[in-house]
Amino acid sequence: MTVLHLADEGEAADLAAFLSRLLHYDRGAAVRLQAAGTALAVFGRPPSFEVLAVRAVRLAKPYENGLDVTLDVTVSAGELLESVDEKGATAVVPGAVTGPPWAGVLPPRGGWRPEPGLPAPDALRALVAAVVAEFRSRTQELPAERRTRAELDRIGRDIWSRTVGETRLPVRAVHAAQSLGFLRPGQPPALLSSGAWLRLRTPYGSIAVRRAGLGALDVSVR
């Protein structure tokens, strides 16, 4: 049994909250865990947003399991959540599962550079509120015979694929950041790029998305 010793109760609570939000969108969600030293990265993909969510977790001591000094495994998000002991600041790594396709393609670890043009946090939250209201309004206006899954998806693609301000970041990335608890008042996010990837980084987690039209350039397959 592999036990992760988290830095404190707050880290354990934040990890549990992140996993709970992922499970809200997908009860069968899987997460990929990568740990080295005192850092744990938890990757998940909420299907509603078509983005990669990354939560960094601090460990109380360097990860070590026998002779292995790194951890890289895909597990059930639900089983991991059940193992989190917030008071004890620990979590047990569940047995590995067959990873979904996204788990084999992660953003690069380095080479990130700042991208200009990201609006202020208040403007980002206002943007999300506006597009959510637009989606609700447009779908409610549909006559019953046109309110099909295909039509709802079409409206969603039209709205969520728009870009934010003067950046290339799709609106769905900001919506995902807010829905997963990453976008909070008083903590301005940063926009970064590396190869084919864009990353919306906040102190609470990151949202990574592949830029359209760049194929498989600069993909990190691990």
C-alpha cells in the first residue's frame, strides 16, 4: 500500500475538493498522479469542458516507495477521494486502472512562456457569467422539436470555443477554471504557452488546452 503524506490538512482538503468536483462531472473519472520529491501533480479531464485540469499538491516528505523515488499512475478518482484522510493529511494510492486516452498525452513540463492579453480576474468572471447566461437563453428559446442533444452541443461549441479577449484561450478553459474552484477573487491568473499548449495558471490549479490547428506538435507523451 502506497501512502501519500500531504503537507497539511489544507492540502488534503483541497485535493478532496478537486476530486469531488471532477466526480461531479464524471462519476467514473480517472486521474493521473505524478509525484517526485515533495510535489504531487493530479491530472483530470472533466468531459463537459474538453480541457485538462491540473492540481498541484504539496507533500510533507519526498515521495518514496521502496527503491522507487517517483510515482506515475492512473487511478480511480472516486477511490482516491475515499482514501483521503483530511485530519491525518494522508491519501492512499489506489490500484492502477486502464487510463483513458487523454492520460497518455500531457502538457510539457517546461518551456512555458507568458502570453499577453488576459483580462483582469473580475472581467474573466463576468465573461463566464455572460456566456453561461447566453447558453441558457439560447437553449430555452429553442422550440421543443429542436431541443436535441445535437443542437445543444452545436450552441455549446459556438459559445465555448470563442477566445478570451485578445488571447487564443477558449472561453471553455476559463469556465472550467471557475467551475473547478481555481478562479478566485484576489488571485490573478496567468496565461502561458508551450508549443501547442495554452495554460491558464492560478495558485489553486491550472487548466491546459491544446491550441486548435496545431496537430500533435510538442505533445508530451509519458
